[in-house]
Amino acid sequence: MDFVLTIIMCGFIDGQTTCMRPHTFEDKYKDAYSCILDGYTKSHDKIVEIGREEVNLYNIYLKFGCNENKSNKTAIPSKQFK
């Protein structure tokens, strides 16, 4: 089962939370554990890239999740019951 990582960047300004569109990475992970570890790493790297001044000015934070990759799954036809 493959997992994909999605990160959302948000800011809290004047009592309002605003979030950008989610970004899903193309990387595939063999399990939730490895996806979550990379989520923390990518989130850390992005906060460092943005920098202290911008993070503090806009109260930027990141949230992420790891979900099963369903892009390569085939649908199972539903059975009709009589």
C-alpha cells in the first residue's frame, strides 16, 4: 500500500486563519511511518526557507497528512442485490 504526503500552509492574521491550497507531493511512501517522518522533515525545511521574520509576521504554520494513494486503484463493480 502506497502513501502520499499532502502539506497545507496557513497563516493567522487579524483573527482570521487563511490557508493556501493543499500541495500533494509526487513521492510515494511504502508505509505511513516513512511518510510521516518525511512530512516533518519537509515541514521543517519549508519553515526554515520562509524564515523567522515572515513566519512571525504572518503566524505561518504547516499541517500535513499521509493518505493511502488511491490514484492507481481500480474500482470494484458494485453487486446488485435482489
